[in-house]
Amino acid sequence: MSKRVEITITDNIAEVALARPDKMNALDMKMFTAIREAGESLQTVKGLRAVVLYGQGDSFCAGIDTNVFGELIANIADIRVQMLNPPKGDLANMFQKPCFVWQELGVPVIAALQGATFGGGAQLALAADFRIAGPDLRFSIMESKWGLIPDMGLTQNLPKLVRADQAKELMMTARILGADEALAMGLVTRLADDPLAAARAFAADLATRSPEVLRDAKRLVEEAWCAPYGDGMRLEAELQAEIIASPNQVEAVMANVQKRAPNFK
């Protein structure tokens, strides 16, 4: 895996660091690949409970590396084919996968945000389940600055968080939001003076919960939030039927009754 991304796993919690701080963790083609590979590699880790996603240095991710534009233009015919034809069996193309892979992961993903979180970096942050931001956050869906629309899966995430008119404004203007406005709009979950420390603490708390609850609560929101009427209730029933009376659900009940910490498998 490229050194663009570094992964550490401790106590069933993975930390995924964007490791290009000298470039504000900007997204070049190697970074796209490395982020995708990081998410895919974690799908096979047994016992994983949560992921903390952050950027090294002063910024989470400043978005597209402008040097990529030349590479894209030089290979535009092939790029268009790849954009319109995701790998067989996959919903996401090569640019969408670095974001979508975190939604496919069956554990909560917490993004710790600081500094510039622009364009593709904003879309990556929105692909996490939770976003804890520092007071220095600068957040922008910046693609329109470069004559583009967001194309890394934003349509799957932004509708869950903001109104349609707000989404259009952000996408059309590339306006930069500070931490307080991003929080008020619902783009971040909460603020913290040290977002990485807060994300780590939150991940540790989530890791004490039943893994089935973490997995299926995430799936319930991802699949049912904007689903046709009635589909969400069916999914609720299907997921709950699998969980109820399972070993970890019984353990949750017994731990509460016996006033002890649960021991989930």
C-alpha cells in the first residue's frame, strides 16, 4: 500500500491517517488508490470495532491536487470510460470508491477534522459516520471553483444532513464555512478543541458496544434513510430478527442485569 495512507490498529480500533501533510493531504491519483486500499484492507480485519480517520499536519484534506488535472486531460478518454463503468459488482467508480468504501465498512467511522477540508476532502469527511471538528475547520464543497460538480458520492451523504437549497448553495458557490457554521448546518457532528483526541475517545466508547448493533444501526441509516416508504420498516425487521436472542444481545441483557461490563464476541 502507498505511504500516502498509514494504518495502525490497537484494541480493535483502526486509525487511518492521510499521510501527505506537506501537501495538506491533497488527493493525487496515488492518494485515491491508497484510501481505497485502506478501506478494503480493513474489511477483512476480524474483531474490528471502529475506525478513526484523520489527516496528518494542519489540515484534514485540501481536496484535489491540481497537478492531477493535467494527468486527467491527457487520459480523458480512458478516464471517462472508467467513470461510467465501475468494476463488475461494484456501485462506485474509481473516484467514488475512496469515499464509498467507508460506508461499506461494517463499523462506525469517525473523521477528525482540522484546517482545510475542501472538495474531495469534504466529500471524504462526509462519507464517515461521524465528524468531530476543531475550531480551525475550514469546510468547502469546492469543486465548482474548478468548473466541476462533486463526484465522489456526495449524493449519498449530503441529503441526510442538509436541506436541498443548502446543498445547492454549497455546491454552486464553493463557499468556505467555519467550524461554527458547519456545525449549525449539520455538516459536522460536534466540535472539540482536540478533534483527534475526541475521535479516539468516541471510538473507544463505541468499541464497548455490541458489534451487531454498531453494524446494523449503520446499515439501517445508510440503506433506509432515503428509501421508498415501507422499505425501511422491512429492513428494521430483518436486521432485528437476526440480532434478537443472539449471543451478544443476550450478553448485553445479562451485563446490565448483573451490573458489569459486557464481554462481546
